[in-house]
Amino acid sequence: MTVFKCKMCGGDLDVSQKDSTVTCPYCDTKQTVPHLDDDKRATLYDRADHFRRSSEFDKAAGIYDLILTEDPSDAEAYWLLVLCRYGVEYVKDPATHKMVPTVNRMQRISVSADGDFKQALSHAGSCQADIYQQEADAIDAIQKKALAISENEEPFDIFICFKETGAGNKRTKDSVRAQEIYQALTKEGYKVFFSRITLQGKPGTEYEPYIFAALNSAPVMIVVGTSKDNLEAAWVKNEWSRYLALMKEDDTKHLIPVYEDIDPYSLPEDFALLQALDMGTLGFIQDLTVGIGKMFHTDMPSKGSMTARLETFGGAAVNESALIKRARLCCEDGDWGKADDFIEQALNMNPENGEAYLIKLMTSRHCHLEEQLSESDIQLDGSPDYVKALRFGDAGLKECLTGYNEVIKRTEEQRMEEQRAEEQRREEQRREKQRIEEQRLEEERLARCEQAYQDLKDEMIRFFNNFYVKTSDSKLLGLAQRFEQLHGYKDADALSAKCTAEYAKRQAKL
């Protein structure tokens, strides 16, 4: 019996060599399984399964190709190649509690038209083929819906690829540097896909249509990395490897690796023929924007950029007030990137507009409404946008902003006071527990002393009452020593001296 992993939940399946389908005992999903007739094939499948469930689809696909080199009739290997190509993962549907597919690598071609899928059907038994077709139909339905969403997305000029979180789910340095690049490029008028802002407010399971649309529309991708591990992270590599594949079909696409704190020779081998830029170099941002401008064959971005779309608004010339209203509406919808784009345009018209800086502060704090600024975890007065809003705003705006900041300060002081009170309470609890423990130990020690004291007294009395038993005289010295071990307890010291004296008295009479 060979142990194989469930494609949906990762649970162990007991599979015999004759089985072609099996039902998982953990997620109750009926699925196809390979014919594992030797240890080598079992090991290859196990390794490929590990990579596929870790979202390292390219590595998994390489192993499935190896399996097919040895056995071109392995239907399951063809099917698993399809899952890798479309980046299929399985998640539990909260409504039905069934494992359902999600697509992380959308393709314009349907699964049913995929060459490897057709190979899987041609080599599968009837039960296997039915399951393959059902799964393909489910994936195609997801793709059809996602493609409809992606087709309605406006094109992007630039796609920034980076790792958002690292150890402890904390934001990476890569993310910070990527946002600096994003802000610089949006100020130049480019429409930039930056997941931290562009995907704000969208569920993680629905990211793919937007990523797919941006990858296909953006003529430029910037890959940001401050460590080799971050550049090779599964979802980062998923994006840039897909873009490299698009570049093979479209020579107008360009990928620019940018790095910091790492040796350029440690960049992925796939970047070997690409010109990489060091973010630590003086003038890096200027070099990057100039280089991108050349790629667009002009100092200005493409016609699909935000600058081009903001030239008119409702058939009339865009004015400062209209841009600010649009920005506020975008904030209400949680579209922080677009709100920031509108505000940048307003500030280009009037760099001393206090309300514009207020809204920039709202976008940076992800506040849907102005009043929510008072709910920030960090005081506002550390933000340059806050300072400029106070500098250029009218009296009413200044009063509101300072009021919001005072609320944050009071909340922070209250939180710190509550934290100090909690720490004091815990310290008191610790001391009380320590006192109780010390008291318990002392009581146990005294109980042991009392028991030993009473036993010694009884033994001493027996010795004293057996004057003529000479063999017991030497034990009086031991008795005296044992009383000494109870030094300070009741009259143990006096009894020790008494035993010593009795011993000497008896020896003198011999």
C-alpha cells in the first residue's frame, strides 16, 4: 500500500497499485491518483506534490515532465501539469465545506483546450476521465468569470513585483522600497500596478483577475528585491516568471530587476541577460524613470496612463475642485491608489491646497472618511502631509486636524496607562504567587523538621533508657549529629549537647 497526498487538502491517501480513483477520508473528495508501481516514481510524485502544494508550480511541473519522460502514458502526470500551468489550489468553500479550485495563473486558453489536458483524457480510464472533465469544467467556469473581470480593467503602464510580508507577517524592506518607486512613477504620470494599494479592499481569493490583467497590459515590470530569498519567494516568482513567459511572445515588454543589499550575481539566473539597477546608487530613481521613459519612446507615459485619462472630466476641463471630489469618493470606496493619483493631479495644479494634503493623509492612513483619522494608531503630526495641511489649510481645517491629533494622543495616553496598569497587576500577581509558593515551601520544611525532631526525641529516649546496652552507646554520637542538622529548631541544639554529654558519661563509667 502506497501513501499518496490528497490534491485538495494534503491528507494521506491509502492507494493500491490497482486504484485509479480514491475518496479522501479527510475532505471527502473523490479524485484521481497515479499508478505508483515503484519507489522512484513514488518519490518523484511526493516531491512534485510538495512543490505544487507550496505554490512552486514551475518546480513541480519540471518533475511531472520528468515522470512523463519515463512514462508518456501517465494520465495523472498530464493532469497535474495542467494544475501547475493554471496555478490551481484547492480551498474549502465556507458554504458547502467542499474543497473547490482557485486559479492563480489564469490563461486565455481554456483547460478543455489545453494540450496536456487532452493527453490526460486520452490515457485515462473512464472513471478518471470523468473526474478530469468535471474538474476542468469547474476551472473553466472560474476562468471565464475572472477573464470577464480582467477585460474590464484599464491598462497599466508598469507592474511592480515585490514581496510584501516576511517573518512574523511584518512588512518587508522590499515593500517599502517598492512603494517609493510607485510614488515616484505615479508622480511622473504613469499608471502603476502596486498590489499593496491597487488590490486594497479586494479579497485575496479574487486577486488573480486583476494581476492577470495588469501582467498582460503593462509594457514594463519592475522586480524589487533586497534578498535572494525574497526574489525567489513562491508568489513573487509566480509573477515575474509569468511576465518572462509573456516577454517571449511580446518583444515590447521589458523587465527591470532592481536590488539592494545583495550581490547582483545572486539574482535569479532568469535575469542574467537583463540590465539590473542598484537601488543603493545615488540617483537611482532618476535613472529608473529616464530608462522607463526611453522604453515608452517618450518622456511621458503611454496614453493609457492616469495623466491621459485625467485630461477631461465629464466632457469638461478637469479643475482642482473636481479632482478633490473624485479623490474623496475613491477614499470612500477604498481605492487608495486612484485617490492618490487624483490628489497628485490636484497638487500639480495648486501645490498649496491644504485639503489635498488632508486627503493624501487619509489615503496613507487608509481612512474612508476624514473623521476616521482620529482612529489612527500613530499620531498625525509625524506626517509631512499633516504638516502641509496645517500650513496651507484654512482655520476650520486646522481646527479639525489638530482635534483629530489630540484624540489620537489621548487615546494613546489612555492605552499606555492601561498597559502600565496591566503590567502592574501582572507584577502583583507574580509577587503574590511567589509569596504563596515561598510560604508553602517553608511550611513543608517546618513539617519535615518537626517530623525529624519527634523521631530523634523518641530515639534519644530509648537510648537513655538502655544504660546497660553498651552497643548502643556509639549511636548517641550519631544522634547528636542528627540533632545538629536541626540547628535552631526548638531545643535541637540543647538535645544534641545532651546526647554528647550522655555519651561521655557512659564512656567514663565503663
